[in-house]
Amino acid sequence: MGCCHAYFAATGAGDEAFTMDASTVTFGAGCLKEAGDHARALGMKRVALYTDQAVAALEHAAIVRKSLAQAGLDVAVYDEVTVEPTDVSFGAGARFAAEGRFDGFVSVGGGSVMDTCKAANLYATHPADFLAYVNAPVGGGRPVPGPLKPHIACPTTSGTGAEVTGIAIFEHTPLRAKTGMVSRHMKPTTALIDPEVTRTLPATIVASTGFDAMSHALETLTAISYARRRKPERPSLRPVSQGANPWSDIAAVEALSLIGRYFVRAVQDAADVEARTEMMYAATLAGIAFGNAGCHLPHGMSYAVSGLVREYRAPHYPRGGPFLPHGMSVVLNAPAAYRYTAVACPERHLDGARHLGADVRGAAPADAGEILAQTLIRFMRAVEVPNGLSAVGFSPADVPALVAGALPQSRVIGNAPRAAGAPELGQLYTAAMRYW
Ligand SMILES: [Fe+2]
């Protein structure tokens, strides 16, 4: 691929190297039953099992618990994880970990559960004030000093990729801003990815998590090149969100072609085991991709959207009050974002559309943003997500608050191939109000 991502031809003040983080993953139907054996092999004796109350009532949590018990492990269950965690819920999870003196962690659930477990493991292993490890400017941005205790992550949805990343996201309630901790040390030691968990997922959840995975792959593919990102002060401080690189490209491209083929089928038919399994695998690849490169504008803009939603309440999610699921709050920004970023690397935007199934033969570079935006809009309409921010209750009067909510996401927004400050973010939110 050419344009500004000619990695090894780049010269100048950027970084000369990138880091490839591999993830240990076991993928296959029924593999949750392997949890006990993996835990014992990792030296666990006393295990904290993190989940939420909805997942705790499902057979997946029971299967993992039984497997751990059969392996002779002492298991304490923490099922107080909340959907869309906060500093308060992270703190409660961390206290449970610190008081229990565990030598290993197992998480069974979606991104919220796995992220809470990562944070609990972090504070139990390397105690500090809560804000110490939180990304600047909200927190102190202190680097995690060393390895954590072993963590086996068992995802029960097919989108977040949290099982293969060292990222934990929460809402900092005093500022109503999403932020998190990021460190290679926080990546789960191993992941058990069992596609059987997707059989009972409602269509709305498959749609939202599928868009999350699609966005992880597309944002990775179109992120700024690592060779154009400012060099870190010390090599060990090279960020996890290091920009697009040859390693993340491999996973992003494969994820997009699977998502292009199987996403709509997986949403429309819960009995389509092939499509739901392929989406689960694609989500894992997309997680590996963004865990090695970082997301950019659609994610950076999404946290203000989900934090400020007033009326919309997504069906099938276990939470009272207004709620816009993460994947949906991401994709509602995406067409507007790619129309803006395409000029920086049109070939990559066209490649993204092509891998998702669009016919890009004869397309000019100047059409790249529109072609990718229209490709996304076709998926949005096919799986019936709301038509832009206005369809979930926002109006142009909300744009200043959305911009203010997005600005603390400078770590993510700065990973875009084209810079976006407050004026540009305002234009992007305005353009995201309605798409068809
Ligand atoms: Fe995401």
C-alpha cells in the first residue's frame, strides 16, 4: 500500500520502529471448558472470577466456574461489574481484588467485564492512587511498572476485542468523560474464545458489537503510520496506540473481509452458526489489530456521544435509563469521519471499502471518503441502526458539548491520519447528524 503509509521509506523525526504484540488465544466451539486446565497451568490456586449479573445467570459463567472447580481451584465470584463501567465501579472491583489476595484472574463477559478485571488486577498487583495509571490529561499517566498476575479472558460477545488488548476504558464520573488505562502489561495472559456464546445473543447486540469490530479494523487500517508518530522518550514508552504498521495491517484486512461477508447474516439469523463464528473470529483479529495500532476519530468522538445521550435506550441491553451501546456510538460518527480523513490516505480508505465488499474498480482517490462512507451506510441500513446522531436524540445545539466531551480523547484523536481540533470536531459532529 502506498501513500503516507510507505512505512519503510519514511524518514524524518518519526519513530523508526514498531512493536508487534502477539496474543495467546484459544479459539473454538466448547473451549470455555478448558478454563480450569489453563488456569492450573498458569499456576493459579486462588482465582477471582469477574462477571456481571446478566452473564452470571447464563451457562457460559457456569461452564467456566465448573471447569475451574474441577481443576481443584479455589474460586471467588465478583458479579458486580456494570455495563459501561465508571471510576466507582472500577474502584469496587479493585477493592475486591486487593482484599481477596488472589493469584490469578478469570473474566467472563463483554468488554466491561474484561476491562474491570484488567483494572482490578492492575491495582491489586501494583497498588496506587486510582488516577495514577489513568491516561493524561484526566489522570497521571504513570506507566504500569511490571507484569500483572495471570488473567484468562473469556468474551461472551463478538466485538470488543478486549480479550487481546491492554486497554481498559471507564467513565470518569466527575468529568463525565471516558478515559482509561493502557499498558502492554494489562493484556490478558490468554483468551478463551468460544463462538458458542454468540448463539443466544440478540440481533441488536450482534449489530452493535459487529460495528465495534468493523470500526476497530477500519480505524487501524487508516490510522496515522507509526513512522509519522512522534518518537517516544524511551523505547519502553512506545505507546500501545503506536499507529498503523505492517503487523496491524494483516489482522485489520482479514477482519474486514470476514466482516464484509458475514456481518449481516450474523445479525439477521441467530441460527447461522457459521456467520456468528466467523464474526467472533473477525472481532478477535480486529482486537489484535487495534491493540497494536490504536483507533482514531470514530472511537475518539464516540465517548462524548455515549456519555451525553439523553433519550435513546437500546433494546436488549441490561440497563435502565438512556443507553447507546459502544459500537453504535462509534459507527454513528464513522461515515462523517472517513469523509474527512480520506484525503490523507485515500488508497487505504478505498482498501477498507473493498475488503468490506464494495466495488472500487475505477475509483479515483478523490472519491475514497465518499465510497467508504457509503459502504458503511449500506451496512447501517441493512442491520437497522439509527440514522445518525439526530436519530438518537442529538441536535446541532448539542455540538459544543459533544466537542468538549471529545477533546479529552486527544490520545485517540491524535492517532487519526488527519489532525482534528475543536473546529473540525464540531464540523464532524454536525455532519454525523443524519446520513440518509
Ligand atoms: Fe471499540
